[in-house]
Amino acid sequence: ILFLTLITANVVAYTDDEDEGESYEEQARVVRISLIKGEVTLKRKGNTDWERARVNFPLVEGDTVSTDRESQLELQIDARNFVRLGSNSMLSIQTLRDEGVALSVIEGLASIRLAKFDRDKEYFEIDAPQSTLAAERTGLYRIDVVRGSRVRFTVNDGGRARIYSETSGFALRSGRAAELINDGPSAGDWEMFAAAAPDSWDDWVVERERYLAQRFRYDTDRYDSYVWGAEDLDAYGNWSYVNDYGWIWRPHTTVINNYNNWAPYRYGTWTWVWPYGWTWVGYEPWGWAPYHYGRWVYYNNYWAWCPRSHYYRH
């Protein structure tokens, strides 16, 4: 078990380039599917077929996700940044690197929460038909795309962005929205106006963020802040401190009783995820952090997760 854990922090992958006939080095990152409501499908990099998306599935550059009618999807970019998709929406991951992230909203509705972001160290861009939003600071960014009709960018919560199209480039500050005109004599121009009053989608985003805020109380004695996905664990188990390992987390008996003779790495599938290779995707709803960080230990006749890769005392 100790050797099965996928390190989801940045890694260096070596791949053969068939055109150049030599190896090259690539900095790669991973996005996590952190919430699914309704039907969501996924088209993985290099594939032409769509498959059913699952919670805790890792996404990489080139992957595309699509929501059905009355569906919602949340992607966790890192410890504090999230992308949320509304119903009948499609999003593609264009770039996922150390230096920045670029996403493409092909159609539908998306909200991006940047709670930790430094444009001097990285970039975060969202493409839409004939336009791009480049975030400049932390904030909440909403993208509405009606295919063949309009594109609207909205900035809130102190955010600021640079908007680009074929004929324009301008700044969009918090509390403002910009809509691209796609037809008529003014095609290519932008209409500027105040951000609209919150609708049911905005209300759901706020509700979801309040829920997560209650769980983003990192206890550095238990695990480090870069261990994202650990915010799920309090709802499914208990923490305890033991002399042999320090802080460990054990899933509730009522949770693992849903599985016959549960043990780590028993319920789930191995999935090929480029460029990491075979990656374990557990069926447990809490199964991101315990399968990607630290290690599982058998202590006092039960399985427990130890978030530190090695035990140490403060």
C-alpha cells in the first residue's frame, strides 16, 4: 500500500516525442472532481468517446467535461481554488502547469473562485468563443456562454480581469459585467453594465462556499495546508493522536459498513491518467486525500490514514 499512493503535487514526467525522437521534460498538474450532482460525462485526453465522470477522478490537460440537464459539477484546482459548472455546460482544460491554468468554457455557465492567486507567479485564463478572461487578482468570476448567441463575463468579490477579443482589450473590475456582441453592425464590440443581481446559480455557489468554509480550518498539527481534499474527512471519520504515528484519521464504522469487508485500495478502479500512469480512483466519497497523500497504517486492529509521510514530533 505504501507504494500505491499517487503524489498529486507537481511532478516531472518524461515522455517520448515521436516527431523529434527524443525525451522532453514536462511540468504537470492535476484537477480533482470534487462534487457531482446529476449526470456528468468526461472525454479524456486522446479519446473520442465520452464516459461517465466520477467523484475524485483526476483530470489533466486535454480533458473535457460536460454536464447534463439539471446537473452541477465542481472541480478543485488546488487547496482553495474551484471551478463550478451549471447544467448543459461544457468545459475543456487547455493548460494545467506550474506557471498557470487555462480553461475553455465551450458553452453553458461556469463560476471560478480564486481564493489564493498571485498573478506575478502564475496566470489563470478562461477562454470563451471569440474571447478570453485573464484574472488579475483573487475574486469570483462568472462566464455565461450561449453558443452562437452571446458571451458574458462578470467579476465580483474584489476580482479584476483583463478581457480580450479580436478587436478589444480592456479591464473589467469587481461589480461589473461585459457582454460580447456577436451579430449586426456592432458585432465584435462589448456592452458594459453593472453586475446583475444574484440568481439561483449564484445562490448555490454561495451556499457551497459557506459549506466548504466550515471545513477549511486546517489544523497544522494534523496535516499540511497543501493536502487538499482533506476538508472532506471530518464528515466521514474521526482524528486521534497516537504515539506511533502522530495524527491519524479513521473512517466511521457506519461509513465503511457500506462496503463488504472494507480495506484501503479494495473498492475502486485503476485508471490510466497521462502522464502519471496507473492511478487509483477509490469509490469512497472521501477518497482523494487518503489515496494521494501520506499512507495507510494498520493500528490497533483497524485501518487508519496517516497524513504525514513520516512521523515526527513538534
